[in-house]
Amino acid sequence: MTALLYILLAFIIGIAIWQITSIFNLKSVIATEKDNNTQGILFAAFGIFFYGLMIFCFWKYSVVLLPDSASVEGVRYDHLYMVTMLVILFVQAVTQFLLFYFAFKYRGINDRKALFYADSHKLEMIWTIVPAVVLAGLVLYGLSVWSDVMDSSDAENPLIIEVYAKQFQWEARYAGNDNQLGRGNVRNIKGINTMGVDMTDKNSLDDIPTRVLHLPKGRQIVFKFRSQDVLHSAFMPHFRAQMNCVPGMVTQFSFTPSITTLEMRKNEKTMAKVAGINKIRAEKGEDPYEFDYLLLCNKICGASHYTMQMKIIVQEEADFNTWLSSQKTIAEVVQEN
Amino acid sequence: MSDHHHKETFITKYVFSTDHKMISKQYLITGIFMGIIGVFMSMMFRLQIAWPDTSFSLIEAFLGSHQDGGVMSPDIYLAIVTIHGTIMVFFVLTAGLSGTFSNLLIPLQIGARDMASGFLNMVSYWLFFLSSVIMVSSLFVEAGPASAGWTIYPPLSALPQAIPGSGMGMTLWLISMAIFIASSLMGALNYIVTVINLRTVGMTMTRLPLTIWAFFVTAIIGVVSFPVLLSAALLLIFDRSFGTSFYLSDIFIQGEVLHYQGGSPVLFEHLFWFLGHPEVYIVILPAMGIVSEIIACNSRKPIFGYRAMIGSIISIAFLSTVVWGHHMFVSGMNPFLGSVFTFTTLLIAIPSAVKAFNWITTLWKGNLQMNPAMLFSIGFVSTFISGGLTGIVLGDSALDINVHDTYFVVAHFHLVMGVSAIYGMFAGVYHWFPKMYGRMMNKTLGYWHFWITAVAAYGVFFPMHFVGLAGLPRRYYANTAFPLFDDVADINILITLFAILGGAAQLIFLANFFISIYKGKKATQNPWKSNTLEWTTPIEHVHGNWPGEIPSVHRWPYDYSKPGQPKDYVSQITPLYEGEEES
């Protein structure tokens, strides 16, 4: 396949060079009726290529897309996305068709005169008002989803977790029994206290540090993000969640996980995607892959930006609580060292 | 202007020229040279993305100590991506596009002898040249050029400890851009003053070709927004060199706490995007103007909705200064601001839609002359629509959350401003080449150039949306650290193959361009049968443009195929016939 494309490439370059040598013999430099005809037909052909490429991509690549949202809020996101995509694809299909069709249909003929048509207030009103109305709908819908996602002030008993970014690693800290995070500042970083937790703050003592993010299903989680060096972005694509981590300030994002890791592994779309991945991995002789949620870094942060990640495990709330209670608090960790 | 025939030396004619036509050619050639570097860089990093860990002699040959056995290092990968963006956005699509065609066309199409200040114009070009030299020389710095992305967000861009490119490379980047901004401001002020003051008799604002409207409004946006980038860059220089804390606070890196306290990177983001977003319109508006002109001329029809086109240029320009926050929905800025910026951003889709529909309607019942410039103009409308529509996803704060900074964004902006603006630039070169060099470019090579480029551009950027929707972040050196992304590897290979095809197609253009300068067929005075004033000047350039009096203008520029006229075009200098009504 690849070799074929290389050959195709060489072929095209060959034609190009051949064309270059004949450049000076060509007398005509302005499109003739024959050129108009050929190029008009080529636009029709290009239109077919264009729709073909679109259809090919949707058919072939839909399997690589993210599976259904694993958060409650993300379900609304997905719906908004679907509605927007349908509008976009409809407009795309119609306008591109008109463009290529007109290019084909009205290709120049020598003794035809174009229609002198300079203005139509009616038409222009139509394509000002129709997009305005459609966009107004999308804006209102979008803003309702946005305020829903970004406003976590009405959360009942949310789980508070700090996500902490640094070159090129993620850490996290649960707020512990009091559900209050102790203060943190880079000036407190020392030895095992890698997140700079202020150990003189009584809220800090029961905080629980971790390198793998466990989340309970069905409970709203409020994430507080910090960074110790440069900008990072905590991107959790399966939950439709992202927020930058900014040195010197605390940022926030919130969602409610709705599908456990085990459930997601049995999701139809996930299984199709994983099967595809494992087919590729088997061909390369690599170990099979098992689905896991991830937190990735999505803001350029340095050489190893491309490796910076943390595993996320969503569990039933009871399992989560068991896990959390087995973890050491930061006070215990610091004391041990 | 009394003496147009003073003796010119080689230096005053070809080097330190104050003639706008020569300066325009200088911009174009410099822009093309920078474009070659920018595109070549994209070839190199596309190789890395498609085949990480594979050895390439090309990379071994070009990257010296930044590669190991033909595989580039992650640091230089980020550096190449950064400089590719910088060069393409600023040096090719701002200076190369706007600098070339504003300079060439403003005096010629409004009927002026030259720019308001020829001297300032010359200084503007030479500052641009200097900034290009500095930017290119930063490639040879030992630790590598700037690597924090073309958006140079601090703290990454401020701390050499964070990435080696933020040392000397970043310093040169900042110096180069500061000079670039000075150049750009001088150019823009000149354009504005020239359009306002030097229009010939009868050239009212509503008889200006849309090219001039686009260049004029672009210059205004530039004057409003570029100084803000300069101040952002200056504050960054202070933080880097003089220990201030405008953008930095609470930083612990490589085992030590830095002294910075109280600054915020979000401030930088606001300042940067206050230029950065208008910048995409600085890039695209001139292309829109060029395309409007070429589509009308080659359709042999008036541009549909001339006044609506002007109105949409002005409203796009106004709105472009109040949408910058849509780059920052997940920056940690107050979500309420996100709502405001969503609203203003989606508003901008309305004038954009008007423009797209007006272009399509201009084609309707036309008599399309398929010159290469026309092909690129139709291509422009296509990529502008394809790229513009996905802007509805990205401009919506809620939807942006999950596609922000993924390849979906890369696909979007490359189509809507990258490919589209380049198409506009190519269209302009093919169309006005006879005006610049007195010769014609080869038509057949132009056709090959367009069709290969058109197939390659969609082949690259359409599948790329899917890579982004799969969740792959941009600016990843490789996606081998995530089995999750193993299945996009094939798409990346396909994209790279199309990218190489597209890159190779530009060789056809280069050959055509440079050979035609010397060997192209001699041009006639008005080869495209156009109405605008530049085609009333002699083929051989004269200082002062018109050998005699500057002609006066009697009509708008779009009287193509007007009923009752003997020919299908009527030059703007033709007085109204008896009983004729002005369109």
C-alpha cells in the first residue's frame, strides 16, 4: 500500500517535470473554452472525490472515536455535539454541492454572456436571518450545557480531589474524612511531600495522596487543579472533561462518573475499538491492551509532554470507599519517612 | 511626485526601493522563501508523527545534533512545530500575503502614484527582512529555537529549565517578533493613510474593489491588535530577563523554588489572543478580498451583494476583536466570560456565512473562465466553508471542552485559515503575476498545481478531524505512550502521505513562478479583461504608475456582462454612457 503511494508520488513528480520542460512551447496562457470545459468537469469530479472522502472517513474511522460519555454531564455534551454535527454536515453537504455544481455547470462558453445579477435584498436577508436563527438556537443550547457543566455550586456532598501537575507526571490528593483539602504551595515541597501540602494546616492531615485516580460511580466530583511548574491541561476525554492547570492558581472542573471501568470495558463501542487496537498490536507482536480511563496532559509542557498520564479507575461507590480507607493519609506518609 | 524620471541605481531600484511595486515583489519573494522553510518543517514533523522511531536520512541530514540516528529528539520536534506555526502565520500569511498584495494593489487599484510614504514602506519591508533573518538564525542556536508552541505560553516560554528552546532561541524569537510587529505597524499605517487620502478623482469608498476594502480593514485590525502582542512580548522579556513576575507565580522546577510571586499565565493568554484571534482575520481578510475580485472577474459577473460584502468585512473585523476568549474556555478563566465569548464567536459566523453564500451566488449563471487563479479561488470557498463550519463546534464553550487542543483544532484552523489563506495567496499570484513581472505564468502547470494541492489538502485535513475526535492531543511527539491511540497510527500515515504529496506539488508552483519571471510569455495590458485600474497602467513598470495623468474613475469595478454594453467588461475609467445608470 505504502509502496504504491510512493510510486504514485514519483509518477506525479515525473509528470510535473515533463510539464516543466514543455513550458516554453505553450502559446496559450489564458483559459480557453476547452480549458473551461476540462476544468469544469474536473470540479465535478473533485466534488465526487470530496463526498467520497467524507463518506470513507465516516465509514472507516468512526470506530476510533471515543465511546459514549462516562459521566452524567457528558451525556448532555454528546447530545449537543450530535445536534451541532448534524447542522454542520447538512450545511456542508448543501453548500459544497452548490459550489462544485456551479463550477461545473457554468463553465465558460465563448458566446455566452453571464447574467448581470448584482444584488438581491431578499436572498441576502434569507442567508443572514437563517444562520442567525440556527446559531441562536445552538448558542442557547450550548450555553445551557456550559453553565450546567461549569457550575458545581449546587452539588450535594461532592467528593473533592486535587489533581496536581508537574513535568511530566500527575499526582492527586483526596480531601479525606473532613472533605477539605489542606492548603498547598510549592514552597512546602520537600522530600516525600511532593505536592507541597502545608502540614501545619489541620485540614491537610487526613488528605490522601495517590498516583492512580480512583473515582466512585454516581457521586459528583469536584476537581481542584494545581501545577507546580508550567501550564498543563488535565484532559479526561472519556468524561468530556478538561481544565488547564495553572501555576499560581487553583482551577476547577466537576463531573459525575456514570460508568465504571468494568462496565465500560463491556461497552459495545469500546469493545470494537479495543478489538481494532489489539489487532494492530498483535501484528506488531505487542501485548494486548485492556481499556482504562485516562487523564492526559493536553497543554504543551516540555519534552515528555507526550507521555504524561495518569490512570483513572471508576468503581462502584462501596468498592471505592474500601479502597480509599485502605490508603495512607499524607500525615502517615510523611511520618513514615 | 514631479520628477519620475530621476536616474536610479541598482541599489535604489532593487534593494532600497521606495516603489510599492518593487517592495511588493520583495515581500513576495521573502514570503515564498519563508514558506519553503515552513512547509519543509511540516514535512519533517509529519514523518515523525507517522513513523516515530524510524530512521530518516532526511532528518539525519538536517537536524544535526538534534537527532539520534535519523530520529528527531522530542525537544526539536516541539521546536519545529513552534517555528512552523510562527513562520506560516506571521511571515508567510501576514507579511507574505498582506505585504505583497496590499503593496501592489492599493496604489494601483485606487489610482495613486505610490504609497503615502514610500520611505516608511521601504523601512517596513527591511524590518520584516531583518526579523525574518533573526527568526531563521534562531534555528541555529545550540539549544534549539523557541519550542513552547507558536502561542509561547509562559511559564514554558519563560524558563529555560522547562525546555531548552526557552533560552537563547526564545530570546531571538521575541526580538524577531518585536521587529516584525514594528514592520507590520508601519505597513498598516501606510495602507490606511493611502486608502483614505490618495484615491483618484471619482474613486469613492463605494467604488473601491473589495480587495482594497479587505486590505484597508485588515490594516486597521493590525493597528488595533499588534501593539498588544508587542506589550505582551515586552512583559515576557521582563519576566525572563529582569526578574519581574507579570506571568509567573509559585514555580518549583528542577528541585528549587523560583522567586516569582503574584503573576498569572492567564494574563499572557488574554494579551496574546487579543492579537492572536484578530490575527487569523488579518490573514484571511486579504485572501477574501483577493478571491472576491478574482471570482467576479473570472465569472464575468458582478460580485453578488457588493455592499453586503463590505458590511460583512467590517462586521467581521469588529467582532474579531471581541472573541479572543474562545481560545481560553478551559484556561481557568471565569466560566461567565466563556458564555460571553461563545455568544460573540458564534455571531461572527453570520457575516462569514453571508460571504460564502455571496461567492456561490456570484458563480451562479456566470460564464466561468477557469484560469488557475479562479481554481484557487473556488478552492478557497470550499476550504473556507469546510474549516469554518467546525468553528461552530470549537466556538461553543461547552463543546470546546473535549476537543480543545486536540487534532480537531489543528484540522479546523489549517483548513479555515491555513489552506484557505494560502489558496488566496496563490490565486493572487497567478492573477497579478502579469502586473508584477510583465509576463504570464504557465497555465497547465497552474492546473496541476491546483488539483494536486486540492486533493492533498483535503486528504490531510479531513481525516485529521477524526484523530482529534479520538481524543489525541496536538503537539505530541509520538502517541506510542498510549495504546489507546494505536488505532489512529494508520490515519496518521495516510495524512503524512498526503502531506508529502501536497508539499511536492508546491515544487510545481516554485518552478512555474521562477521560470515564468524570466521566460514566461509576455503579458498583454489587460490579460484577464478586468475592470480595475491596475490594468490601465503600462506593462513596463514606471515610477508613479501612470506615465501621464492619473485617470479618473466613473463607475464601480464590477460592471461585468452589463446589459447594453458592447463588451462583457467596462473599465472603471470608462464614463457612463448616455442614459446608463450606475450599478
